[in-house]
Amino acid sequence: MSILYFDCETTSADDDAKLVLAVTRTETETKTWVETPFQCFTKELARKLSLELIQFDGRICTFNGAGFDFKVLAKYLDSENLKKKLIRKCLYDHEDIFFDFFTSNGYFASLESFCVGCKLPSKTWSGSESALAVKNILSGNVSQADTIEIISKLDRYCKSDTACLQNLYMYLKQHCRLDRTSMKSGNLSSWTP
């Protein structure tokens, strides 16, 4: 079965979040979705990304995609029909490691805690750091050179997150479990979805 790994970067983690960059990753292609020049997504780019997700012949894998990425993307869609198709894809052809862990354990876990526990490459940045960097770019208070550097770092970060997802998914398929290291206590535990 084909898997598409999906992650997006936004202006914040709250309900008013705006999309600024997204990455889709398959076994054969990693694609960055971003406006040029850099700005929040237009409805047209969000529509194109939604169509790519909807038309993908396989499953989509995310980390909190059901609670965040899909919701932020859906807010951009004018077409109720397209929005329904995106929701249907999220419900029926989607694996959300974050959500699955929460529903079986009753508490949240970070992507990084799984990467550390499974001894896989770690994230390159944090969501709060990236959101702050995006706000600085959009405010116009950053030089052109710094803007280019931050956008490049943001792209690498989002690609890194989809690579982490892919690594976790492959680990899960191979070991039938995910190992997790608590970022607070350092305790190692295993979880079988």
C-alpha cells in the first residue's frame, strides 16, 4: 500500500493559524508547497494541495493531522464538496500516530519522544520556534538575507518531520510497536497501536 506523509507549518498552533508551508512525501517524491514570494497560502494553493491529498491512491500518515493539519487546510476551501472529500480522506484513508496514541493512552506524546525511543533521527526544530520565525518574516522585521535563510530552515524542518514520520511508520511495520522515551522523566516504554 502506498503511503503519503503530510506535514504543514503555520503561523501558530491555535485556531487562527494560517498555512505558510507544507510537505508531502512518498517513497519516490518529496514536494514542498509554498507561495512565491513567501506568504500565507492562497486559496488556490490550498485547493491544489487538497486535491493532491484527496486523489492520492493510498493512505496518508500524519502526526496530529486530524486535529490540526487537515483542519487548517480545510479552512481555506470555498467548495463544500471539496471540503467533504478532504474530511472523508482524513477519516477513512489516514493514519494519525498522535491521535492513535492519545486515544489508546489518554495523554499526548510528542513526535520527538517516539524518535528518541525508537533511536531514529530526531526533529531539526520545534513547531513553536518555526511559528515565531514565520511571524517575524510576515511582520517584515527581518532582512531579506535572514528571510531566505529562515524559509530554507523551515523547508528543511518540515521535510525532516515527514522523514521522521516515514521512519516511525517503517519502524512500526517492522517491529509491530513504537518505543517512546518520555521527554520529562526519560523513561522508555513501548506502545502497540
